Amino acid sequence: METITPSELKAYLDEGKRKFLVIDVREPWEYKVCHIEGSRHIPMAQIAASKDKLQPDVETVVICHHGTRSFQVANYLEQSGFSRVSNLEGGIDAWAREVDPDMPQY
């Protein structure tokens, strides 16, 4: 599984040339506190039921609070046949510290 830094993800989002999906696997209350604009919210507990609605060949970046849950989900997606999955290093917490210091943190 690949990892991606917050700065790399920000560059991809700003560039707008790559087609990829950002999946936020945190709980609904966490997503309400803060999230990356354009990310798709699918809580970790719903990934198995939702994976058939995702495209396994589309580059996918999985995020959570610190990177642990998203690592598990990214690993699960890879084992399910997704070929281009990355985990956001440090999660939304690192994103807030490195990319968007105005983002609420918890």
C-alpha cells in the first residue's frame, strides 16, 4: 500500500488533473468537526457494505484522524482488488497541522 503526505495530497487537489477519490472513514461526529472539501464520507464500519459502489481502478486516498483506521481500510480495499490505494500519512490531524492550520482540530 502506498502512503501519501498531506502536502502531496494538497498538491494533487490543487492541480485538479488527476482523477482520484478521497474517502474519509471517520465517524459522523468527527466528519462534522472537520473534513477535506470534496472527500466522500464512508465510516469505517460501512466500508464492506459500500465497496461495491466504489471503482477499484480509480486512485483512492483513505483518511481518518491519525492514519490508523484509514490504514486498515486501505489494506482491506487492496485485499478486495483495489489496485491504487493510498493512506494519508498522519490523517486529518497532520492535514490540519501541515496544510490547513485554520481547520478545527479535536
